[in-house]
Amino acid sequence: MEQKLSQDNISFSLPNVVLVTAIICLIVLFGISIAVLKPIDINPPPQNNAIPDVRPSTYGVTQLSITSKNTGTGLINLDGYLVPLDFKFDSYPSNYGAPGTEYTAVDITWFDIGQILNTNGKEVDDFTNYQDHKNISEALKNFIEANKLVEAR
């Protein structure tokens, strides 16, 4: 078999190499120009307001007073908002099942939320939900029991 040298190869000629190189360069330059001319959006996409805020709320009893045998008033700090409320409760003796563990248990039976105030003292609409009501009731109950504010009769 006889070998052909590159000078004798018809498909490998200088005009063909220059033509292929020029086409590749044009394609690369065209791609670079499109990439450079397109504006780059560096801002994050806007947040979807339909996704609920799932951060847990914080509750704290700021002020509480027992006004009668089964009623009281209080001020709850709910995520920095002051929530005034009037409430009714039942108290009864309970224990942990062992001698000497007697205590007075409290159940909040009803409460009414007043006008909620923000940190600047301005009134805001009532934004509380069922979970807030449940946690406010539990905070009141725990505060009354921990500080032994009532005695079962």
C-alpha cells in the first residue's frame, strides 16, 4: 500500500482549513456577542406572598391580675404586640399521682381580646388565629399555676 502525503490529500488543503477555522470563529463570536448583549438579572425573583410565614410566635405574660374568684385581666406580649384580654377560668385541686404533689390546676374557659397595640402604641387589627388563642390560653394557665395566684375551694 502506498501512503499519500498531506500535500496530495485533496480534503486537507490550506483554503479548506482557513474556511473551517473562519466558520468556527464566526460561530464562537456570534455566541459571545449574544451572551454579552443579554442583560444579566442579578436581582432575586420576587417572593411569593402566597407562602405562609411559618416562624413560631413568641408569647409572654406581661401583666396579669385576678379580679374575682374566677375572672381576671391580662396583657400578653405576642411577637412584640401587646394583646389586652379579659378571661374567665375554673380552678380545681389536682396532683401528679403521688402524695405531696397536690396543686391547684387552672383551666381557661373563655377570654376576650381587646384592642391590640404595636410597639409604638398604635392600634392594629386583630390578627390572631386559633393557634394563637390556644397558646395564649396555655400561657395564662401556666402563669397562674406557676405563681400560685388562685386556690381551689
